[in-house]
Amino acid sequence: MQSTALRIYGKKDLRIDTFDLPEMKDDEILATVVSDTMCMSSWKLAMEGEDHKKTPDDLAHNPAVLGHEFSGKILKVGKKWQSKFHAGQNYVIQPNLARQDTPFVPGYSYPYIGGDATKIIIPDEVMTMGCLIPFEGDAYYEGSLCEPVSCVIAAFRAQYHVNFHSYQPTTGIKEGGNMLIMGGTGPMGLLAIDYALHGPKKPSTLVVTDVNQDKLDRAKKLYPSDWVDIKFVNVNGLSIDEQKEALLDAVDGTGYDDAFLMISVAPLATLADSLLNPDGCLNQFAGPMKKDFSASVNFYNIHYNFTHFVGTSGGDANNEAEAAQLIAEKKLDVSKVITHVMGLNDAGETTMNQPEIGGGKKLVYSGKKFDRIELAKVNPATDLGKILAKHDGLWSKEAEDWILANEPDYDA
């Protein structure tokens, strides 16, 4: 059986190939991919090629399929897994296999599994690690976004606070505390806002920063709340001291119990540290590009005020399962982060140019062939434009169904 996929051969070397899949083994599963959402991690992978810690050393001769935020339908199940999975079942995958012996994961390392492919073979280790998860949501794009939501859930769970007397930690954000999301209008920041509003623990005040007023205005429109006081602060052009003053004013000078850095900028890490309350927790969410990324922090406060720091990279199978359930139950609306959709033919160029393209999540329908569409620029007189208008300009199951019914198949 043939598959067509976007594969990486080295630094800035992405190619769409059609190739034969090997015969499926008894401990493997054959599946289609319907949708994949892009992550900036894929851009970093494209820039680094063989130097990336999750890629084989011989990409030029052993290319890997890109895409790790994907959803699709199972076609055939090997004997080993027939008691747990069946043909026709929709699925999502947690790519972080969390194995001690290898960093290899789907979307970075494998020749026959990744999100930017028409058909894939899911290897035994994915099921063994509990990372193939049935999905009961309405739309495939919702399934693709389970992985980024799982990263947010992992970050919120990694937060902790400490009893000053017993030193016993309590995990999660501080219930009823002040939360800060720095650089919070990108797709991951928006998902973090959504989870802060609808997760098991909620802050009383949530402050979100950015340097782009249009993005802040959009976030404010997308995430209203009657139970959390949300404030959006534009820090464009402000010095670090001016930012500190503005962010303290936003919480009446009381400081922050939880802070999330959605960007890797050393002065902002130092600023976030200075804004923490006693027992405040700072999460370096964004992945730094440079291995020597560092910032100055106040160790007096670490010792006497119990401030502390965590970092998270990806989620796990439990986080993915929770994300799948929250999305299927409509407790999170992940459509709000999608700004572009495309077929497999445009996945390579878009992956390489994500920073320049801007916007939110880029959604690939891996079995389809059509040029990238920016949702905000769709002609309202077209069929797709009329569907978007019905949903306040947001992506939807109705829009997905239209794409799947009307755009040509890639392999046609």
C-alpha cells in the first residue's frame, strides 16, 4: 500500500514523497491521517535537521515523516491489538512516548508514521506506551489539537505550591490566585487561557501580555469569563521597569502566584521572577532555541520566600486522554486557535515559514490537495465563507466536512 507524506531529509530539506509502506506486522496498526496541526517544534526540527535530538543521524538516507499533532481513522489492526482497537475507530496519538532508551517519537523520527501523511503504520511501541487513544469528538481537527492541549495540561499539573511549615507540596496552580501568561496570544497561550478558565483549578485574576494590540483584542473577544477577572496588557514599547509597574498595577500590587513564559526572552524571565509572590511558581513553557539560554533570578527569594521554577516539554498519555475528553465534552473550544488550513501540498512551505506567516494554528488536511487558506481572508460570498460566517469566523465541523467533501484527494 502506498502513502504520500512530507518528510525531512536534513536542515531545511523537506520533501513530499510517495512510497510503499511495508507490510503491516501483527503488532502494528494501519491507519489514515485526516488532519494534523502544526507546531513551532516542527519549524525548529526543520531548521535543525540531523542536529535535533529526536531525529536519526542519517536523515538523508532515512527520512522521517513530519507532524505530531494528528488524528485519523484506523484501517486495520494487527492480531496483538485486536482486543483493544478496531477498524473504523477514530484516534489521536500522544507522540511523547516517554521511553528511557530512546528519544525517538512520531513526527520527528519515524519513516512510516507522522501527521503529514495520507496513510501510516503505527508501531507497537505507541500502543504499548498507551499513546494511541480513541477519540470521540465531532471533528478531526479537534483530535489534532488534543496534543497541544495535553502540553498545557502537563504544564498546569507541573505547577506546585509549598506549605511553609510542613514543606509538603500541592500540585497545580493556586486556586483563587493571580496568574500571569507572558506572550499569551499565540496558539499555546490561547489554549492556556482556555484551560485556566475551564480546568480543575482556576485563578481569581488572569493577566495576559503581548506586544500586538490586535491579538490582545482578539483574545479578549474569544475568552470572556464571568468567574475569572481577565486582563489583557499591551507591553509594546515599555521598558522592563515600566512592564513591571503595569503588571503589578493589574493585580493591585499583590504579585503573582503562577506565571507562564510563552516566549524565551531572558529579561522577561528575570521580570517574571521579580513579580512572584512568596511561594510563587514560574513555568518556562516555551522551548528555548539555544542550549545556553539563561536568566538572572533572585536566590534570596528562592530561599526565604519559597519562589520556585519548573519547565515542561510536551504532555503524556494521561494528559492526552484528559484533553481528548475535555474537547469531546465541549469544555474547551479549540477552534479558536486555528487561523489557516491547507492540503498536504502546502505543508512543507508552511512549516518552513511559520514565523513569517504568523497567526495561530495551521491545520493540514493530510489527504487533501489545496493551497493554504487564511480564514480571516476567505471571501464571504463563497460556500466556505458562508460557513465561516455562521460560526463567527471560526473553524468548525461544518467547515471541515465541506473541505473533506469538496477539495481533491492528494492521491487522486
